[in-house]
Amino acid sequence: MRIIPLLLILFILTSCKKEAIIKPVTIPNLNSDTNTFSFEKPVGFPNPFYNFSNNPLTQKGFELGRFLFYDPILSLDSSVSCNTCHAQQHGFSDHNVPLSKGIFGFSSTRNAPALINLAWSTSFMWDGGVNHIEVQPLVPLTSEHELGETMANLVEKLNKNVFYKKKFKEAFGVETITDQKLLHALAQFTSMLISSNAKYDQVMAGKTNFTPQEQQGYELFKIKCANCHTEPLFTDYSYRNSGLESKFKDIGREKVTQDPADRGKFKVPTLRNIEFTYPYMHDGRLFNLEQVLAFKSNGIQDSPTLDISLKNGLNLSKDEQKAIIVFLKTLSDNTFISNPKYAEPVNQQ
């Protein structure tokens, strides 16, 4: 996977106005012209990092981003789309193969992460190589192993497309499509991929209860796992070495920071919809939750940067592992993976 140089990211962020790096604020009521479309912060969630100040949310902007997300026109050979590696039924993650595939069947070096609750994220990619949701699509769009395009060629294609000329005019009032407006449209769609209606959320709201085994798993989770997978987002957005190996094929966060102390560290993923987002880990090496819990309990590989909380493994019995898995399945949000608002448009063009 190609890493966009830091200077390029800074340049793009500057070109997208200085408000691009946004501090958390209270969410405004951003209604569309239909008065039915807005960003709604789920009860119990913290304020998101992204607040749309540089990219006001509208129904037309969201719909445009949705069209683009599912359209293979964004790839060099029109063979793959964002959805190819981020399928809704899998929590907008990749599936079936450990390493995600792009144009011409090229294989990348990592498994595409789930796109869930991105508005709360302060950085993106497994190694945090991108620091803003409006810039994140640049990596997959231009990576030679993913969509393989150049922004110049992509903008040229869209400006020649009658359907998209109309859609961009409706969404942003522009006659000429620009790379910035393309990124804004994608950000409007991906920032709205909010998952907050799992059984766990219903329990926290006092609307139902855990089963005894789910409750046991939850108590174990809070002791063994919550240090990294913090409620209610089930990630702390940190970068940690989870002990997959002692000698690294992929040095992870160190590629970005150039700091050996970050060797083998990857972003802590959210556990929301974890039942659907297999295979697991940055390289998709583990295909089910049983393998993940067994690895966390007894398979940790030591190295200088191994996270201190994993130095001795989680030391969970088989029954404890099973209970945690039962709890993790309460994070499955069926309304999220079946929401027609997020699904592929019926009439793409």
C-alpha cells in the first residue's frame, strides 16, 4: 500500500482551507432542504472529531458520495469501487481474502479496515498515514494496488460524465468538478456510516438485558480488553503492537513516524460489528473470533514494542474465551449492515 508523503497531505489540507484540522465541538443540527437529513450523535457517544465546518452536510452531497462510493469509474480500469473492499454486509470491511485486491487483481499488503463511526476518528489507515477524513480517499484512489488512478485523470473523467456533472451541480452548485469536491462528497457519505444500534446499545439504554453468558463475557471484556477497545466506540484510536510476530514483515506505524518505537504497531480497530468484519488483524491472518481469542490468550509473540498489556497474554480459559465471543456478538448492528440509506443505489447512472 502506498503511503502519501506527509508534505503532500499537508499541502492538500491547506488547499482545503485551514479549518481542515478540526477540534471536537458540539454537533449542530445540519438539516437538508428536506428537513429530514442530519448528523445525529448517538446517545452516550462523545462528540465526533469531524464537524462538517468545511463541508456542510446535505442530502444531495451525501447521495453523491454514495454514488461515487459504489462506482467503479473511480478506478483506472473501471473494475473496482470503494465498495469492492468495503462491503456493507461485512460492516464496510473487506472479506473472503486476507489481503485486499485492487485493479488487475493486484493484491495489497493489508486487509481493508471497516468503515464504522469514522466521524470520531482522528486518523486513518492501519498505520495512521492520513490525518483527516477528507483526505483519506486519496490513498486507495491513487494506490497502484488499489484503484490505481491519478486525481487529474479521475477529475477529467468525471467532468466528461453527464450524470456526475449534474450530480455535482446539485450537491455543490459547481459547473466544474474538482478533486476537493470529490473528496468532500465521499466524506459526507463515509462520515454518516454510524453504527449505534446493537444489542449492547439497547442494554446500555435500559431497553433489554444481557443473557448470563453475555454478562459474563462483558465483565471479562472490561477487565481484559477495554483498555484498548474503549466503550462506547470500542477503540481508543491508539497504535499498538498486538504481538502477531517478533520479526515484522510490515513495520506498521513506523512507516509514518520513522520512529523505531512504533515498529509493528497498528491502529486499534473498533470491535463494533466484529462478527461481520472478518478476517481479522491488519493482514487478515485470523479468520474467526475463536482464532483471535486463542491467539490473544496463548499466541502472543514478544518483541521490544509489544504492548505492555499483552506481555503475558490474556490467559483466558476456553469457557472465558467463549463468553467474550458471545458478548462481542452483542456489538452486531443488523440495522447498520442492512440500512438501505447506505446500500448501493438502484439506479447508479
